[in-house]
Amino acid sequence: MASHSSKIATVEITASSFGGAFLIVYALGLYAGENFLTPWAWKAFGILGAVAAVGTILAKADRRAIVLSLVITAAAFSGSITIRKHAFLPVAFMVAASVVFLGYLAWFYRESIGGYIGLSGAVAGAVLLWLLTAHFLRATNSIVLVGAGIAYIMGRKKIREGEDPVKTYRALFLNTMLPCLVILAIGSLGHGKWLYPVAALSFMLGVGLAHVEMD
């Protein structure tokens, strides 16, 4: 069974990935010279932020995660209401909150950061497919594959340090092998809209499983 602390870690990781997804979408828009923060995109990030806020409150997660989830929610919904070519304050709040979210992840979960990079990439890929454009899937594919590679290296390191191989390989299957197979399937089948959510779910399960404490 999962301990209370591992459940909190899973909630914090999932919440933080939304910040990473926003930064990826925003950065790709700057790179392309297009505005990807459409009303639909703002509303989607607002809904994700609200779900993350509720999850962090129910799991009694770190207050920083709760506050940042609420900031992202408020900024996203204000962005959807005041959508203009230069909606500076909502974008500024979202960027700031997302940077802090990722900093929080990188510092407190730095030993397993590969899985979280892949999770952010998978969530960003799903957002790009469903709400925005499929032009930048190669970029998010690269993030997923890099995250999976780092997760595999860290998993092998844990095995060498004495971790249970069965438990570690079970987590690695979900946050390394299965997401990579999904990315290969996306490449061969085209931009299947249901495949990226499968990759994101796989990463969430793998990252959560890595924090599960067995009785």
C-alpha cells in the first residue's frame, strides 16, 4: 500500500507538471511567433489548476503547492476572461508560478527528475494535440524520451545501490518502456489524440509507484 507521504508526493508531482506544460506551450508559441494561449487553452489550464488545487488540499500537501495551484487557477481563468493580444498580468503570473513549480520539483525530487521531465512532456503533448496544434510534437517527443532515459538511468542506479529490482523495474516499465512505445506508436500511426494521454497516465503511475512503500 502507498504511504500517506508517497500519495502527497504523487499529488505534488502531478500538480507541478501542469506548470511545466504551461511553460512548454508558452515557449513554443514564442519560438513560432504565434499566440497559443487561446481562450480554450486558458480555460484548460484553469481547470487543470483547479483540479490540482483540490488534490493538494485533499492530500494535505505542502502549502507551497496549494498556493501555487490556486495562483495558476486564478491566473488562467483571468486570462480566459481578459484574453487580448497582450494579457500581460495573467501570463506573468502563470510564468512565475510555473517556474516556481518546476523549481520546487527539481529541488525536492531531484533524484527522480527524469520521470517528472517525461511527465511534463507528456502532459504538454496532450495539450498541444487536443487544444492547440500538432506542429511541435517532435519537441515534446524529445522531452518525453529524455525524461524516460534519465528515469531509466536513475532506476539502474537505485538497483546498484540495493533497491528491490522487481519493484524498480515495475516502475521503470511505466515511466520508461511504455511511454517510449507510445511515442513510437504516435510516429507510426500519426497524431493519435488518445496516445499522449496514455503516455501521461503511464508516467503518473510510474512516478507514483516509485514512491510507494511496500508493507
